[in-house]
Amino acid sequence: MKKVQLLASLFVGMLVLTACGDKQNTAEKANSDKLQVMTTFYPMYEFTKNIVGDAGEVELLIPAGTEAHDYEPSAKDLAKISEADAFVYNSSEFETWVANVEKNLSDNLLIEAASTIELAEGEESDAHDHDHEGEEHDHEAEDHEHEGEEAHDHEAEEAHTHALDPHVWLDPTLAIKEVENISAQLSEKYPEKKELFEKNAASYITELKELDAEFQAAFKDAKNKTFVTQHAAFGYLAKQYGLTQEAISGVSPDQEPSPSRLAELKHYVEDHEVKVIYFEENASSKVAETLSNETGVELAVLNPLESLTNKQIEQGKTYITGMKENLKALQKSIR
């Protein structure tokens, strides 16, 4: 009798273990069915996460608080990209390193969010280095007094320069285009999830349209529409809302202006009665501070949203809340 009871107990135990194993396998299968999507920097992460929803796991490649312009992927980062089902980036003009790794990602879906947007020319050479106009045509003919300065400018251009302006995400209407493009390409690759992607994208686009409406209303009747910023990241936003961006540096935040450019900006600030000079938290503000000190003008943050810090993310900040903060900051100048 005891033997029968023992066998019965063992049988029940086996059933329990089998059931637990089945549950674990089911859970693992469910997780494996979820898309694994890698994104480059913060706006790409947020746009994609809002589209994918519960259908996948979306990861951020470039760490929080990192200057996205200067980022170069490590071997570990490349492994993460290669293991993902899809890889979302802004453009070959911003993530310039993608061209070098693309050949190794043939099995992945590469989604260039800005591929349907015509990029504007960058502002490095013309608007922000007036005293060196034409130097690329005749370096040897330049005066000796500018030789050191030219060498410095050339080194800066060799680092991370952009022939075209990649900062399309800072215009809410172009952010909508990026969301539409990411959704369309994911839907093409995973048609069984198309309905979900389109529904999620439409919901998020509604929020972006409301954001656009806030910007339109804020600047509609403004008299002074000029603002001075450290980094020429807000050209698309300025064009969309009829504003004028005057930047200390070019499209690349690490480009330093020449002394003559700073002198020109000092006169510009005084002549236009500029009240605020904008800088960004994740880049050096030394030049903006210098200009502020020389003109007695207030400093304020204007965030290109290339990266949020861990603290900001924990506080629940997003692309949309960041853009609303930018709107409030701009209203100190645009009035």
C-alpha cells in the first residue's frame, strides 16, 4: 500500500513538473515571438517604442547622456545591432558610422527614419564662418595671419561635420513623417503586425499634431522671431514656424566659431536686442557663456533632445515633454 502511495506521489510530482516546464516553454516562446528592435538615439527610441508597443522590445543603443554626434559603436554595440530583428536610425547624415557597418547587417531590417525627408544644407561654412568664405577653393592664398585658425577649423570639420542638417526630429511635422516611415517599413517586414503598428502610430501622431498646434499658436502673432542658439540644430523648427535661428556653432556642436564670428554675434545680439542666448546641457556651453558675459544677456537651455539623462527618463520626461519645455524656453525670445 505504501508502495502504491509512493508511486502515486511521484506521478503527481511529474505532472506538476511537466506543467511547470510547459508554462516556461510557453513563456519563452511568447518572448521569442516579440520583435527585438534596436534604435540609435533617444527620439528614434521613443518614436519606435510608441509604434511597436507590446509587440516587441525596443532598446536604446547610445547611452543616456551621451553626445550623439560623437558616438562610435563598440564591438559589443555592433553585436547588439546584429542580433536585433530591426535597427532604426535617423539618417546616414547623422549616424555617419552606419555606412561602415551596413554590409554586415544584411539579415537585419535597417530603417532610416528620415529617408523620405529632403535634408537641408548644413550651416558650417557659409553662415558660421564668414571670414573664411571661399577658403576651400584657395587654401594656399590665405593670409598668414589666418593660417593657425584655418588649421583649427579644418580639424573641427574633419571630426563630425554634416554637409546636410540631420536635425529633422526637432520639427514636430517632420517627426510625424519619421513616425510614419518607421511604421510603414516595420509593417512591410512584419505584415502580421501591420494593423497594430498603424494603430499605435496613429495614436502617437495625434499627440505630435497637438504639439505642432501648440507651436503654431505660440508663434503666430510674435513680433520678434529671432533666437540665438549655441548649436544650429533648430533650423527645421525655425523654418516651420517662421522663425530665424542665429547659431554660434554650426550643425556640429563641437565646431568652434572664429573670433571674428564671435565679434559679429556680439553686435548681432546688441543690434537685435536679444534677451536670451540658448545652450544645451549635454555639450560644452563655454562659448555661449562667453557671449553671454560679453553682452550681459541671460542664458537658457534649448534641448536638441539627442539624449535624455537617466534622471530625466526616470522623471518621466519624453520627446513631447522636452519639446514643450523648448517651446516655453523659446517664448523668452519669441514674443
